[in-house]
Amino acid sequence: MPAKSKAQQRAAGAALSAKRGETSVDELRGASKEMYDSMTEDELEELASTPLKGMPEHKG
């Protein structure tokens, strides 16, 4: 499932970084923390890799 907004894509990227141990889980807030807790690394990878071109900043 691709990300629906740039904000969602960035939140998934932050959660994925924490999931991989590249950043601290303590740095996550809001949507990225919820994504970290509820999604697998593969799901986060799919959201984070969505191309940003033509995507709205925030979902409608």
C-alpha cells in the first residue's frame, strides 16, 4: 500500500529507521510512533519508498 501523503511517507521513514535501529525509538512521536508499534518492517518499507512527486503534503 503506497503512502497517500508526504507526511505519511515521512512518518513511515522515521518509524522504519527506528525499527532498523538507526535512530532511537524515544525520538518518535505521533503517527511515526504508532506506525512503529503496529507495522512490520516490510510494511514500513513499502510506505517509505513511495515516490513523492505529485503527492499532497497532507491527506485530505
